[in-house]
Amino acid sequence: MYNLRDLKFNVDLFSTYRGLLMGIAILGVSVLHGLAWSGFGDSVLAKVLSPFARIAFTDGFLFLSGFGLFFSYTKRNDVFQFYRKRFFRLVVPFMIMSLPFLVYRLVCEDMPFGDFLLHETALWFWFFGNDGMWYISVSMFLYLIFPFVYMFIFKGLNNKDIWLKGIVVIFAMCVLNAVLYCFFSDYYELTRIGISKFPIFVIGMLFGYMAVKKVRLGVIPYFLIGGILTLIYFLKNKGEFFNAYYEIVYKLIMMPLVCIFFNVLNEKGHDMSVAIRFFEWLGKYSLEIYVLQMLLFTFVSSLVDNQSQIMVTLITFVSVFVLCLPIHVLIGKWIDVAMLRRRK
């Protein structure tokens, strides 16, 4: 018989299954977007699929970003190179993919040039709310502050001080949300979809720290997380403010369970390679899939206003999965050449 205290979760499994989790996240985003766009957002099917689609979702992207950035920044503590790599790996691909769609709106739909610039730079979100690209806007901001958060939490401190400062940063982000919610409610509603997810990025950094230290978490922390999830579940029915924190805690339970599930099956000799490769493939092209589905849905909808939204959604996703690989390759090659030239 197993002793519960002997059961451990190896935090480094997030490194092993990071690509798989990214794939699960983008699949969940695509499924729920597809159901909403085709008019089935409130259907029984959506309610059945939602708990599985939300296993990682966009919160998971931010968690895994914080987790992965901790590793890369710890290995090469160079602020300039950090910003340079983030610029070429996120900002440039986003701007290249957005440009033709925004030029079309500028020329054919009389979009004001100021709006064009705000959409192209992903700054629109911070002034006018979500245009579909909130995740890009929030990621850019979190990448911008990452070196400062890293230095505050992890530089020259013992383990207890690191956890204390990590909790302080997470608490400060929650307080920021509460202040905006109470005193600047209009702005909070505009940006809630993004700013409410700040804490999970820092939590991902702390899990990265635990992975480097080869920490194995016992079940007691997960009972505590489960208790917090239950508490927030009741609180979220009192107001939308708590919804984001419910989702964060939900991900912190579900993502480790996914890692454990695949790890146990692999250890027992079950061949999960096909499923793992499928999710890793999705994860590899997750940026292109996310950006293209938002851009293409808006574009296709503008061309076929009188057609079924189901057809618009199908055209969108067929186009996304046809285009994501070649666009990834082409942009990647251009970026590699550009970065090589800059080194010279």
C-alpha cells in the first residue's frame, strides 16, 4: 500500500512535457474559440469539453513562459541578449503575421493610421481593451519586466528569502488587480483578461527554480492547492474578480496531473509517442496558430458577412493549420539570417 507522504511530483517533469503542455494549451484555445465563433459557445458540447480544453489554456502558456524563461535566463544572465531574443522570437513574428491583414484594413476598410500602429505593435490592448491579441500584449509586458522580477526574487538570497519575495511579487500583482477592480473598474474591465493572469507567470518562474533545484513536491501542497481551489470556486460565484484566480489554481492542479499521466504510462511501457508528438507539434507552432486564428477569423468574417459562422470557422481553422508550418519556417529563416547579420 502506498503511503501518501511518499508520493512525490517531480517538478522537472514540466521540462520533459513542456512541448506537450503547450500543444494541449493551444488545442484548448482553438476548440473553445471554434465553438464560440460557430455559435456553440453556450452549448452542452462546450460545457462538456470546457474542463478538458482549460487544462492549460492561455494561463498555461504564461506559466510555461515563466518556467522556461527562468531556465534560459539562469544559464545566460545577459539582459541585452534576453531582450534581443524575445524581440526576434515574439515581437517580430507577430508583426510580420499581422502586417498584411492590417494593411488590408488600412487600405480597404479605412482604418485610421493611429489604430494601425496600435494594432501592429500590440499596444491597442493597453488603451482600448482586447482586440484578440491580449496574450501577445501581456507577454510583451511580462518579458519587459522579467529581468527586474528575476533580480528582485532570485539574486543572492537563500531559499526562504526567494519564496518570501516570490510571494510578495504575486501578492503585489493581486493587489494591483484589486485596486483596479475597486477604483478603476472601467479600465479593469478593458484589460481584465490579461492583467488578472500576471501571477501565474511568476508562479511559473518559481516552479522553474524548483525544477533547477530538483524539488519533488509531496501531496500536501496539492491538498492545499485543492483547498484553495474549492474556496475560490465559492468566491467566484460572488463576483467575477475571483474567476481568474480560480482558473490559475485549476491549471496548477491539472497540468501536473497531465505530466504524471504521461510519465506513468511511459514508465509502464505504454507507447504514447504518437500522442506526445501530436501535442508537441501543436506546441511548436502555437504562436502561429494563436495569431493566425484571430487574424483569419476577423478577415474571413469581413469577406463573407452573410454566410454561416460555422463555415467561417471551418475556413479559418483549415487555413490556420495549412499556413502555420510554412509561415513558421519562412519567418524563422528570415529571423535567423537577420540575427546572424547583426552578430557580424
